[in-house]
Amino acid sequence: MSGKEPAMEAERFAALADAYGGQLQRWPLAERASAQRFAATAAGRAILRRAGMLDSMLDSYRIAAPGPVLHAAALRAAEINVVRQRRLRVWWLGLGLAGIGLAGVAAGLATVTIVTPEVQPEHYVLDANATAFGDVGPDADTAEEDI
């Protein structure tokens, strides 16, 4: 390569200027030496001037601080979202506890059904004197007869 030819093509130089701006100090180290040689040409100066104008426009842009109305609206929206999430969490917790309770009832019914022996009709006679505590028949002792 002769000293008169730029070491970098204009397309590559323009792409780097678009990506890194008009100051060569911001460019990658591997590209700086060839970029400095190209920047000395008329095309290089034009590309850097255009990138420098964009840099100055971007540097001059300022964002105003949010006003109290926007700040309050953001806090309200966040509070509503937090409350909604808490309610949803409590609802799912209640649903889970109800499901656990129903599973317990089903397990208890299944256990009672399987473990409880079948009542044989000849061992148990249902009559008027039968209670849950035993048979209270006419031959049972009563306190009134002793008086």
C-alpha cells in the first residue's frame, strides 16, 4: 500500500463514526490508527463533522425531572399492583388450603370405608332399646327400681 491511499474504506469509517461518534478517542484501539489516516482526507473530515453534529445534539438533550403529578401517579399504580398481587396470593393460598381440606376429607372417608368392618346382620339387631352405648333392655338395672 502506498502512503497516499487511505488504509480504511469510507463505508467502514462511516459505520464506525455512526457507532462510536465523531471523537476518535472513543473508537476501538484496533481501528484508531487507520481511522486517523482516513480522517485526514476530505471524506473522513465530512463523516466526522456529521458524526460530531449528531454527538452535540445528543449531548444537549436533557430530560426534565418528573413532576409531582407523574410521581404520584406512578406511586399509585405501583400500590394498586402490589395490592392486587397480595390479594391474588391470599386467594391462591385459600384455594390451596381448601384443596388440602378436601383431600383430607377424601382420605378420611376412604380410610373409614376400608378399615371399618362390615356389620353382620346376625350380630346386630336394631330394636327400640338399642343405643350407641349398648342394649338397654328390660333386664337392665335401673336406678328407679331400687328406690
